[in-house]
Amino acid sequence: MPSPAQKPALQQTPLDHILAALESDMDAVNTLILTRMESPVPLIKQLATYLIAAGGKRVRPLLTLASTALYSGDMKRAHLLAACVEFIHTATLLHDDVVDESRERRGKESANVVFGNQASVLVGDFLFSRAFQLMTEDGSIEVLRILSDASATIAEGEVLQLSVAGQIDMPMDTYIQVITGKTAALFAAAVEVGPVIADAGSAQQQAMRDFGLNLGIAFQIADDVLDYRGNQAKIGKTVGDDFREGKLTAPVLYALQNASDEERAFWARVMTDKDQQADDLKQALALIDKHDGIGKGLALAASYAQKAKYALTTMPDSPLRAQLSDLVDYMVNRDF
Amino acid sequence: MPSPAQKPALQQTPLDHILAALESDMDAVNTLILTRMESPVPLIKQLATYLIAAGGKRVRPLLTLASTALYSGDMKRAHLLAACVEFIHTATLLHDDVVDESRERRGKESANVVFGNQASVLVGDFLFSRAFQLMTEDGSIEVLRILSDASATIAEGEVLQLSVAGQIDMPMDTYIQVITGKTAALFAAAVEVGPVIADAGSAQQQAMRDFGLNLGIAFQIADDVLDYRGNQAKIGKTVGDDFREGKLTAPVLYALQNASDEERAFWARVMTDKDQQADDLKQALALIDKHDGIGKGLALAASYAQKAKYALTTMPDSPLRAQLSDLVDYMVNRDF
């Protein structure tokens, strides 16, 4: 296996750069994640290992590390809280896969398929509780406030998404509200923790929060766009998952904005009534293409990416800050 | 509606006595529960109202109030933390009913039937998060430690229960471990909060914890016994629920201890293979009766009740302490 120095420079992404800068910290986080999901109940460890060891890019804990390093905060505390953030994220993935009846996650069978819905619900609860146990070890009430607020907002976003499923008249604002809850709230909390650890003051805390929130929104919009054009092998999920689940995301909402009556009837049938035939995904992709749903979706993502990068300008200048700025573009333009 | 004074004295239970002594505090808790489950997402409030407004006896929040009053602690803090305890309890009920595929709860259709599994999982997550938000408002790291430990232990108990479902060789110790997790941990936490609020010292905190833990174990054993002999109209659940779910509880474990080969084959078929025929519950009840599973189960519950009452003796003497002692007996001997 080549050492990082031998990797061709062209393959290095902004994520790789940040990861390289924080490699020993990320190792410490990974160790903590493995040791702190221990339980006397074997099934907990089996299921948690299955999901956590499967990898994923660990973007959220990395953001906690980066936001702490940016303010020269105590990295030991950052390790612990980064692990909390990943536990909360993992718990929500477990519950999401049950709720969405998903079959795949990160390119392999999802935990609910392998271990069953019951175990997924309960181990999700365990990881969520474990995250709060770790936070009490850290002892900062402000951190506990930030992450319990985020957890409640995530659940609200998920319930809202469920409530509006298949509603083709859903305004774009509601979509933004859903993804702010289900995705951006945890990004915001993950980075807000940094200036709190470093005691950098409320203005920096707010700026970091803005950064994370807008990055999270941009990331989720880009993810939703990918669902209609992604490279299946790379993203480890099937194109059209949102379509099959009747989830109305940016590409479809744009296709709906100028839809003919006939097109609206199509969307009502496939998304509201969930009456889907073999060729309907192909038809959906054609309608999204006709109305430039992909292009408009990416432009929307870019507008939030811009806000995220603007929030960064108020932070201490450093190579890491520049890398975070590059990361924003990367996360919106990725095809993985 | 008659005022409490007009109620015939014979109908007053120890629970009524404690409730009467703490009536205005319980009103404050009920108000907090209703106001703090507010969310901009309507489905959250609808589902939470359905379950919480349905009542239940609110034993756990009442125990938090009583344990605080016993030490003359700040009742305002007790109100908030009692609401947290009820939110955690409600969240676990929502998830349990999904995991057990329950159809009924408190005498009406369970939330998963009315609102679906998806909403039940996600609103459970919301209530759980909301509990931690309220705790951060209170601001005590010790309380957060106690309740996050309890939450993790509850999840561990539930996963363990799932792991050993249908295993007719399960030792009685494992059963105690399951119910200590799924039930007693929250009882213990609910009462441990009192001496913490009142700053009554670690010995009193430990004594209260012992009281709650043993009360919780006794209560759950009694509940499991009721599942094979309960008055269906009163308990609002069907006799034999545990049987149908293949949950091995005290009455069945006692019936298994001296079972003949033929009897073991019966239990293996109905509990392990879950191959149940029309008359099997009747046969199960007959076998439990033959081996005195009810009597032995109640004796086991009584032994934990004894420990709970012993723990009380180290606490400040007061009418409330005496009522708590009566409550222990009542919760083990009830037929509701």
C-alpha cells in the first residue's frame, strides 16, 4: 500500500488534505469510537461494528476536529466530542434505514436487512444514549445544549419529511426546512463545538455554526441531485432511491415548478400514489432533464456553499481555513 | 366528580396518597409535559399527545417528585426533571411498541398502529432528545450523567431481551439482567435525581438508587406475572402478550425449571419456534400453574420489594417515606 507521499497529487481531494493534517487526531477518534461502543450485550457491538467499521467518510467528526484545531482548542476534548457526533450520526442512520426500509448502505446490505429492524431501532437508541454519556464525561453544558438541540432538530426534520412525503405541492422552503433538520443541524453542531472548546467567544461560535449549517444544506442538496445522476458504484446506493420512496427533493421540485398538467399527473401518480411502473424512473429522469432540475439543484447547492465560504472569512486565517473553503466546493461538486 | 375527600377511603391506594400529597407538583409536571412537547412539526405534537394524554399512571415522574420532597429539595427543578423522566419513558414505549409489533397500549390502539412505525420511531427520537434539552436547562452534569447512563442501560436491556428471545435455557439471572435494564434503570434514575437536587450526599443518593432499582425489578416481575393472570380490562393489555412474543419471563422460567422432556418440547415449540396453535396459551397457563410459576414469580418480586423497603429505612423518616414503603407493596401486589 503506498504511503500518502507516494499517492499521485491529482487524486488528493480537499477531504484528503484535511484528513492528512489531522491524521493522528482522526486515529484517536477512531480508537475512541471502537472502544466506546463496547457493551456487555454482544449484539450491540456486532451491529455497531458492522455499520461503523464499514467506514463512511467520517466527515462530521473530521469537522469537529478541524473546527477545534482552527481555534487551537484542546484536541483531547475534540476527540471525545467528535466520537459523540459520529455516534449521533450513526444512530440516525440506523433509524433512517428502518424508516425508509432501505436495503443498502455504503455499498453493502444495510443493518436493518442483516440484523433486523428491531435491533436497528434499539442499537440506534443505545448509540444515541452513549453519545450523551460521553458528553457528560466532557462536562460542558454548552456542548450538551448544542448537541441535544441538534438531536431534537434532526428528529423534527425527519418527522417533517415523513409528513410531507409525496406532497407534490410542497414549497421549496419546506424542502430546505427538512434538510436543515435532517442533515444541516448536525453539521452545524459538529463545527460549533470547536469554538466552544476553545472558548473563542459567541461571535466565532455563531460564524462556525453558520458555516456548518450552510455546508450541510449545500451537501444535502448535492446528495439529492446525485440520487438522480450518481455513479452507483461510487456512492454505494442505487440511483432513484428517493424516487422510489416518494421523497420530493430539489431536482423533482424544480421539474414540478413549470410542469404541464400531464407532467403533474405523472408526478402525482408516481410520488403521491406511489404507483410506479418499470419505465417511470426513466420518465422522471427525462422530465428532470427537460426542466433542468439537475442544473438548478446544483445552482441552489452552490448558493448555500457560497454562504458557507463567506462565514469562513470571519475566522482566523490559516491553511486549515483555506482547506475548509476548498472542502465546501468539493462536497457540492463531488460525483461520489 | 367527587373531591378527594369524598372518595371512599377503601379505594385509596398508596399511589393515591402520594399523588394527593404532591398534587400541585404533579399538576406542574403535567403542564410542563404538555408545553414542552411542542414542536413546529404538527405530527410530533399529535403523536405525543395521543400517547401522553392517554394517561398512564405517571409513576416515574411521581417518584422523582417524591424523592425530591423527601429531602426538601427544590421542587421547581424536580418538576422539570420529572418531565424528562416521563419523556424518556414515553420514547422507550414508542420504540418498544414498534419492536414488539404491539397493537394496544393503555387500553387503546398503540401509536404504531395509529400513526405507523416510521412516525413512532422518529417521534420517540424527538422525545428522547427533548428530554436531554430539558436536562441541559436544569444544568446539572450529575443529573445528565444519571439519566444518560439510565438511557444506555435501558437500550442494553432491550437489546439483550431481543438477543435471548425464545431461548428456553436462559438462566434466571439473564432475565433479571434484562428487566434491570429495560425497567429498573429508569426507576433508579428517577429517584436518584431527588437527593442530587437536594445535595443530600452520596450515601443518600446510593440508598435512593437502591430503592428505585429494587422497586423497578419487583414491579417488572409483578408485571410479567400479571401477563399470565391479569385482569385484561384493567391492565389494558391482553393476557399472554409475552407468550405470543416468545418473551421468557419469570412464570415461564419457573415452569421450565422442573419441566419434563415433553413439557420442554412444548416450550421449545411455542417459544423458540414460535409455532403456536389455538390451545397453546391454555396449555402454557396449565404448565405455569402446575409448577407454581405465578406463586414463585410473586415470591421473587416480593424479595426485591423487601430490598427496596430496606433501602428506605436509611432515609429521613417522614409520612412520605412511609407512603413510599406502602407503594412498594402495592406495586407488587396490584392486579391492575
